[in-house]
Amino acid sequence: MTGFLETQAIEKRWGHGVTVGPITLDIASGEILALLGPSGSGKTTMLRLLAGFETADGGRIAVAGEDVTTVPPARRRFGMVFQHYALFPHLDVGENVGFGLQGRGKGDEGRAKQQISEALALVDLAGFERRKVHELSGGQQQRVALARALAPEPRVLLLDEPLSNLDPALRERTRRELRDVIKRVGITSVFVTHEQDEAFDLGDRIAVLNNGRLEQTGAPDDLYEHPANLFVATFVGRANVFRGAAARALGSAAGNGVLVVRPERLRFADAGLPGIVRERRYTGVAAFFLVEGDDHQRFEVLAEPDAAQVGQRVYVEATRVIAL
Amino acid sequence: MIGRLRNTDLAAVALTLLLAWLVVYPILVVGADAADGTAVRAFVTRPGEWAALWASVWISLVSVILAAAIGIPLAFLFEWFDFPGRKTLGALIALPVLLSPLVGVIAFLFLYGESGFIARVWRVIVPLLRPSLVGAAMLTFMTALGSFSAPYIFGGGFRVMTTQIVATKLNGDLPLAMVETVALALVAVLGLVMLRRTEGDDILVALGKGIAPRPRPIRRASVRRLTTALGWGFAVLLLLPHLTLLLVSLVPYGAWTTEILPPVINFENYRRLFSEAERLRPMVNSLWMAAVSTAIAVALALGAGWLVVRRRVAWRRVIEGLLALPWALPGTVFAIALAITFSVHAPLQLRFVLVGTAVILPLAYLVRALPLTGRGILASYRQLDPSLEEAAASLGAGRWRTLARVTLPQLRPGLAAGASLAFVAALGDIVASIVLYTYETRPVSIEILSSLRLSETGVAAAFGVVLMLVSAIVLGVGARR
């Protein structure tokens, strides 16, 4: 038990036989963990279990060695950034950020004010105290939500799809800023996302969930290069799946194993797996070539933009394969 | 964790039982007691009873027709055409519905004398300004069927079921009063079933606001003059009683006899109202009873909102139905039911002697207030994003701080609307009051009736004006965004 935030076989049973868990996670102090999975995979349930909004049907949650499984959200001291931010519309920005600072003993007014302006400065919104929430842009609202969650100095920060409400142009920049702020504060964080890019960019480690089960936990390159199973291999990054003769043509040692090859690990060669180029999708630095093999299975090759033409007969070989 | 779940269920059971005890149990008691052979035989054989029941039904039907005849042209006039003063007049026309029914009825008494219809028609015109004509017609029918003050004051010897019930009760023939109550309740339920069929949805849908087309300006000068005149004519017709009421309230006792306009105008009646302890008493009674019943109705509706919307307890439909039920049955039915249920000491049957105490009238007002506060608060609760409350919790706020700082401010519009309507309804109530009041707890409505009986029209009118003003202020505050 070395982790700061731990779940041991935590489990939530919904009706109709739908179960999330049992999930065991071990998150180090200051680490950012991404919960990645398709919709319905149980990642949001997992986050709500951590926050205390859902009650666990089994297992335990501990933070810094303290069992918080039955501690209500109000006394868990976990900060949360909601998907739609959940800013209080009847309060201004300063009152929103200061909400978590009230009712914790009779601290002097000045100290709370100081903490509010510090929290706002942290998210680059210094001087925004008296603004109305509805006057802010989506990005500013997201930062107010972050400042509000961080102001009471929680033990853990939880974020529910924190970037899904921003337009794509803003998302990438906000992602880096979000990571910078979290790392500067040094708070242990868990966030939910269904986008692999976001998980890779923001998370130190990623826990992949599917159908309520934890498929694999690991650093981004770990998941990409050494997926534990076919689901992780295909959900994290682009993947071509080969079986049987095609797998053997690409050099599968075992007779009937499944072979996963990333598009950038395939290249056109003089011999190997034969096929015809059906489509070419140009991305600038490279192009994706959609190749149809003789067994009519289609797969993707990432290569130089002029490596092949549509309709051309090609042979493909693999530089690195993942055998499952 | 299991403990918290059990608390929710416990709260739901407690609230359901409390509501059932308030709104269903008295009706069941009356229903059971009414199954009395002699009383039923008396009801069936006496022609007067059938006449009263029939009168209730046909007057309600005629109200629908008259309301449609006046209301539909009026709706067209105000919603389709633009003419000078249209907006102001529209607001003025809506005013009578917002004011206490009793005030309106008293006002009509002064102006239109013994014509019972017009009052009913006018009380229900505004629902007809809404596009949902069928719903509005059924609403008119239900309102007219349950109306008490208009037939009571204008009716003379003419009886409808609501007044018949109260008369029978006052004569001491309780079994017969119960049978009459059940008969009226059955007619109301029948009407309600028809309403639900036509609307296919909530019984209160008819109160909903329709989308009006953009008013179009009238080009031809002569036509514009005509519509303007018609609009003002209608508005004056509708508001004349209130203006008359104001005038009468300014005339001292015995000063106005045969003149066309009163020879003396002063504030003598108001001075008497506020300086004589015996006259101030009903005012104070009405205010505190309305305030208490509204506060409890708000608290119960908040509890119901939390259980129905937030916790989504299994029998949330039952809780909603219990909250709405008092709206569906005429006030007289509840007044009689409460009077009978709470005049017996039988703790094991959950019956206590409350009649004759200061508790019974606020209790009766509370029952009538539940649909209003329940409706407003449940609607607001449904629009409240649950993550706001979760955000408060994650920031360390306990249940009560979350309620005070986040939930209540967010529910404010619906809460204020429901509470102000409930307060005004309790302030102007006459149906429950006349059956259940004692001298000590007599409300304003009863005082107005006794003033009228003593021919002190000026004082009665002054009471009416004060009631009207308080109601208008409360509703104005409640409607503020």
C-alpha cells in the first residue's frame, strides 16, 4: 500500500444486472490519473464513487491511509470540477470561489478574500471577483470551476470530462493550461474522459475501463505499446487486427494468435502481405493508406504521402507487432 | 450507506402518510359515514337536493358558455390586434383573477346586485384568454362547480350544492350534509375524468400559458377606434366593481342614501378598521393563519420535491397525486370532511378534536395550499441541475447549508409564486372559514359577511379594499423575477 488514493475492489451494482467494478486502483500523491473508456463503461460511476455521490456496494476507498468509504461528500475534502461546471448562477465569481471557504471555523474575512484572489490568480482570472457567472465565456467558466474546487485546498481533485464543453480549437490549449495548474498545485487528481488524446495529454497514467471493468492501468506509452488485451489495443490508438493467414504473413510466430499492428508500424515493401490500395487520406506530414488484402480484410498503413497510389498493388510488412 | 438509504424511505413513508392523513383520510371518513341508509334515502327522495345538484351542474355549464361568449372575443381582441393602451388594459383585465375571489364577489354585489352569473363568468375569463379552449372550458366548469362565495352572497333563496351543504351542516343535519358532500365530490371527479380525457395530461395544464401570435396593428382609423373602444369597454366593465368597492369604502356609515354620488367621502371606515380592536382582530387572524398555513405548505412541498425529483422514491406519483388532490375537489367537500373528521376524539383512528381550536382553520388552509405550493416547487425542482447541490456538498456544505445557500435561492421563482398564491387564497378563503371558524379565530371573510349582514357596507368595502391591496402586493412580490 504505497498509494495516496486507493480503491480496493470498489463496486457499484445498478439494477438489471449492471455492475461497475470491482475496481482496484492505486494513485500516487501528486499523480494525475485518467479514467478512459467508451460511454457506459462505468468511468463516471467510478468518479462519483470517489466523490461520495454514489454509495459503494462493496470494497473500500482510502485517502492517505484514512478509510473514506462511508464519509459523505461534504466531509471527504475532495474537490470536483463538473462537466457543466455547476457554478452557482445566483452568486458572483468571488462568492462561487469562496463557497468552500465558509463554514470552516471562524476564519477572518481577510484570509478568505486572500484565498479567493489567490485561487483566481492561479487560473489567470485575477480581479474577476465581482463578475457575474453568466457573463463569462465557456473557458472562463471552466477556470472559475477549477479555482472554486481548489480554493479550499482539497486532498484530491476530481474532474468530470473537464474539456468536453469547450470548442475543439480551445480544447488543446486549455488542456495544457489545466495540466500546468494541477502540477503547480501538486494535487492528486482523477479525471474522466472518453477521448484518448485528452487522456494521453493530461494524464500521468491511464486506467482503461470497459463494461464496468478495469481493463488495464498504465502510462500512455505502456498502454500503446503493450496493451493487455484486444479492447485496450483497439480503443487506445489506431490498430489493425490480423488473424490466421494474414497474421502469419506478417510474421506471427504462433500459428493462430491474434496480431495487432499500429498503422505506423506497417510499411510498403517488395514482399509480404499482398493487397490493393483503396483509399488515401492525406494528413500533411504523412498519409493513411487503406489497403484491402486478398482475403478482403481492410487495414491502414501510415506512410510518406507519395508512398503509394490508389489502385496500386502493394506488399506490406510489419516493423513491430503486438501478439495477443 | 444503507442507513442513509433507509432514511430516505422513512422520510418518504412519513410524508406520504402525513399527506394522506391530511387530504385523503377526511374524505374517506365522510365517505364511510355517508353510507348511512336514512340520510341517503333522505337525499334521494327530497326534490330540493336534486334541484341543488342539478343547479350546480347547469349553472356551471352556462358559466362555460357565457365565459366562452365573452372570453373568446376578448381573447381575440387582445391577442390579435394592437391598439392604444392594449398592454395596460391586458394587465388590468388579468387583475380580477389575481385578486381574492371574495373581494371580487363583494365588489359585484355592490354593482350588479342579484345577478350571480356575471361574477362567475368574470372569474373565469382569463383562463379563456389562453389558447387551450377545451381545457379552459373544463377549468371553468370545475371552478364554477366549486364556487361558493358567489352563490352564497348573491343567491338569495336559490341553492346550489356548495351552499346547500353548508346550510344543511349549519342546520345540524350532519348525515345529510355528508351525503351531499359525497354527491358533489362525485360530480367533481366525473368532471375531472372528462378533463383528463380532453387534456390527456396534467389537470393543471389548462393553467399553462399558450403562445400567442404577434399582435397586428390595425390600419383603418375607424376600425382602430372601434377596437380601442371595445377594449376599454370590456376593461371598464371588468374593473368597475373594484372601483365601486373603493368608492363605497370611502363613504361613512349611513351617509349615502338616495344621491347618485356620495355626499361625503373620507377615511372614517379605514380609521374604524384599524383603531377598533374587535375589527382589527380578524385582520390579524387572517394574516397569521395564512402565513402559518403557507409556511407549512411550502415546507411539505419542499420535502415532496426532494423525495419526488431528487431521490425519485418508488411511489413518487402517489406523493404528487396527494399534493394535487385538494385542487381537484371543491373546497366545500374538504371543509365538511375536516369538520367531521376532527370533531371526534379517537386517537387510535388518528382523529382529534380540532374543530373549535385555533388549529383547524390553518389546517384547512394548508390542505387548499398544497396544490399551489406543490406545483410551483416541484416544477422549479425539476429544472434545478442536481450537480449544483453536489457541487455545494463537494465544497464542504452540509445538507442545511446546501438547502439555504443553493437549493432555496434556485427554487425561488416557483416557491415565491406558489407561496404567494397560497397566501392570497388563504387570506380570501370563505368556504372553509364559514364551516370551521370560531369567534376567536374569525377571519376577514367572516367579518365582511357579518358587516354586510349589519348593513355596514362601508366597513365591509374597506375590508375588501385592504384584502385586495394586501393580495395585490403579495402577488406582485411573488411574481417578481
